Amino acid sequence: MMAEASVQKTTGAENVLWDLSVFYASVDDPAIAADIAKALEMADEYAKLYRGRVKDLSAAEIASAVRDSEAIEDFAGRIGSYAGLLYSTDTNDPRYGALMQKVQEFGSTFSQKMMFFGLEWKALDDAHQQKILKDPALGAYRHVLEADLRYKKYMLSEPEEQLLVEKSVTGSSSWTRLFTQLNSAMRFDVDGEKLTQSQVLKLSYDGDRAVRQKAADAVTTTLREYSMQTTFIFNVLAADKASDDARRGYPSWISSRNLSNKAPDAVVDALVNAVTSNYEIVARHYRLKRTLLGLDELFEYDRYAPLNIKGAERDYSWSEAREIVTNAYERFSPITGAAVKRFFDENWIDAALQPNKRGGAFASPTVPSAHPFVFMNYTGKGRDVSTLAHELGHGLHMYLTNQKQPMSYVYTPLTTAEMASVFGEMLVFNDLLSRETDAAARLAMTASKIEDSFATIFRQTSMNRFEHGYHTARRTEGELSTERLSQIWLDTQRSMFGDSVTLREDYGLWWSYIPHFLNTPGYVYAYAFGELLVLALFNVYQKRGAEFVPAYLEVLGAGDSDYPENILAKAGVNLSDPSFWNEGLQTLSDLVTQEEKLAREVFPDKF
């Protein structure tokens, strides 16, 4: 059967597994327990040295204290990095789950021991803080201390802060872990085949409409079976966040995320308003796709249908994907090419499909004493090549930041964290498009790129609107039913598609498998931020060519060492300009115009 053949086809990624031995030999390595004990001892020694003394420390002594904490955090972070990466490869292995729980409990205790320094720093009076910040002896650590003061008015007492951290282990962290395990355990029945989430979602791109519909119906059926659990988890975590936000005094559900992203509320509002007011760009594309597919009505399961173009449905082996991606990065710069090559050569990537492997893809920075890792589920589709380029962009960003910055600055805000990943996708797309002379193939590639950009900009923003509706409703209406959550989901998704795509009522349940809503509330708008930022950066690159490269690499190497607007100014981007977002959206609109022109050239009989 088509579905079965599509799922079982090998890609060459079956043995692409990462090597985590930079951390530990195995889940049973006795060094893990020894290092947990040592990390807690180091935290105790740090507290003995500095607790109650921050008010008396000079700028030079504070800088030394931050360096000491970085060393301890790096050591402790190796334990958490290993546990998290290992767990993602098989969320149903009880040994991995037990280690994950052990490490979460350790992390809670460790955080409680270390948090005093930041609290004491923020508790100093303003004049004292400014005196320290103006002292040159603070050196590179000025920004991290100054930026930390953004949280000053939202902090609680140390016992309260410790209690919140401690209770999260058996509270929000446990519910999030349960959701991950449920998601990984889900199986989707397509013609008797029990498929994983990665396998069934791959069928959304199948050329056979019947296969696409069966896959979509299978997803809905399984999500409905789990809806009691997922609805409860969503409600619990929304209530938990509302409680924390109220206790700290955050004005809205998104405030803490914006602070973390170093993104002012006004900037985020401008981004969301710019994207939602340009939903017509989405409708233009899908109306065109409906015409090209010869359908009277385009349903949600048709969104990713390939166009009837030779080669549009082609699969890519792992070796082909590796060559395409590495070549694009090497052509941009020998520095980026060499860095990306290390991910393949030194087994920093886990791409094989595994039965209980977490779905999706991510890159993890781990800690400076190790290196980043890339995680994905490679099925061989063209979209997977883009995903590989995307996650390696993250990995490159993390790698370069590790080379340039102390630990305090290696974890970038989510908004700018999407910059290098999306830029990497653009490199691959433009490289392939520039070498393609056939108009039909160019149409297929352009349509695919548009849909990738839509997924990053418009879909993520519409999901932000779902989050806004979901959190707001939970705070004003109380516990939400599955039907109420599904209504919010359908309303926000239908706003994006307009009359171009028909969303069946069954699609209302599809909010319930998306982990970002629970793992990182408020995260999703960062994708739109990153994509529109990259469209602007790529325009600069196309105008300036090779002279742009050093400035871009400097931006990546800067990590979190300054506010995003200051870092990006070095690459010619002005985030404070209200027209910034519209420039990126206009670039995307122009790409749809290009698609419409190619469609008329390739299929004149359809117009």
C-alpha cells in the first residue's frame, strides 16, 4: 500500500545516532551520581563564600563570583544535558525516565542553593547597583547583571522562590513530562499500520489525496482517544502559570516570556498585528494551490499536498541531504562550513526514526565544556532537508557563541535564537533555486519554500493567538473543556486561512499534540520574529554579498551579550523601526507573486 511503502522506505539515516559520551558512558554510569553529589557540594561551597555578602562586594569581586558560578553551572549542566538528550531518544524507557526524574530533583535542589546570589543582587538599592554597573572592573559581565534587573520588581523572597522551584518538580515539570510520554506513546492507525507521530505526519505530504485524508483522520482519532488526558494537562499547566504570574505581578500571560526574550511588549504587539493583518498573503497562496491541484475545495489535509510536477515529490537520502546542506553553508563561509561539518563527522546529530523517540526536531546548546547537539526524525522528504538546515543553523549559532562568549551569554533569547536557523534554510533554498533552470521545478520549490515560511510566520503567529485565547479563557472562565479549547483553536486557525482552506470540525483537536504550548508557553511568536528578521538580513546579504559575512558571524558570536537591537544593528537591522516587520512580509508577498507568475507559465490552461 502507498502509506506502508512511504513509511518503510529507508533513507540512510537509520544509524545516524548521536554520541553522548562527551558526558557519560551510559545511563548506568556511576559517575552521574558522583557528579550530582559533587555539584551540590560545589553549590554549598559557593554559598558559604558569597551568601549574605553581595552587598559588600566590589565590582571586581562580583565579576569573580559570576565566573565561579559559571564554572559550577557548567559542571552541573552536563548532568542535565545528558539526561535530557538521552530521554528524548526513548521517552518510554523506564531507565531514562528515572534518570530524568532524578536529574529534575537534583536540578531543583541545585537551583535553590544557587539562587541567593541573583536575589541579593536585585535586592540592592538602585544607587548601589548603578555604582557597580558603572565600574570598569565588572568587565564583560556588566550586561548580564544589568539585564537581570529587569526582573527586580517581579521577584519574591528567597523561601518563596525556593518553594516554587521545588514544587515545579512534582508540578509543572511532571505534567510536561507526562504530556511528552503520552505524545511519544501515541500510535496512529492507517490501514492497519500503527504509525508514530513522525510517520503519520509525513503522510500529509503524500501525493494521494486518499492517503492524506486517512492520515489526518487517524491523527484525529488518536487525539480524541487521549483528549481527556491532554485537556486536563493543558488546564493544569495554564492554571499553574496563572498562579505564578499573579504571585509575581506580571501584567499578562505573555509578560514573562517577553522579558526572557528581551522583547518589549510593544515590539511583540507590533509583530503580531503586522502578521495577522497580512493573512491575505496566506489565502492567496492556498487559492492558487487549490487551482493547481484542480480541487473545488481545499481541506486542511490538502495543505501540504505536492503539486503535480515531476520531481516535486522526490525523496532525499541522508547522504544527499548532508551534501546539500553542508555545501550551502560552505559556500556562505569556510567558517560556517567547517562548523557544520563537525556535526556530521563527530556524531552530534540524532536523526534515525525510533519507536518511542520524541517527535519533531530541536538543537540543544548543552554547556560550553561540551558542544551542541541536533535532534530530528529524518523521513527523507524535502521538508526534512530544510529541517536539517534549520537545526544546524541553531547548532552553528550555539557553536559560534560557545567559541566567543562566557557561559552567561551562550543561551540566546528565543527571538534571536531563530535567526541562524531560518537563515540556514534560506541559504539552502536559494542555493538550490539558483541552480534550477526548469520553470516547473522552480514552481515546486517556490511553493514549498512559501509553505515553510507560512509555517514559521503565519502558523506560529496563529498559534500565538490560540495561546492568547487559551490562557485568557482559562483565567476568566475557569477550567476549559476539550470543546472550548478546540473552538479557540479553530477560530484562530480559520482567521489565518480565510476562505482558502476548509478546516473540518475534527481539526479542532489538533492543538493537543503541540508541545511548545506546555514546554515553553509564549514561545511560538519567536519563530515569526526570527523568520521576518532573516528576510531582512537576507536582503542585506544579497545586496552586500561577501562583505556581509563577517558582520553576520559577529552577530551570531555575540550570543546574549547585549540587547537584540544593539547586536543586530551591527548587521544593518533596525528593530525599533515600525516598518521592519512589514518589509519582511512584503518580501514574502513578493515570493507569492513570483509563484503566481510561475504557475501561469507552467500551467496556462488552468487560468
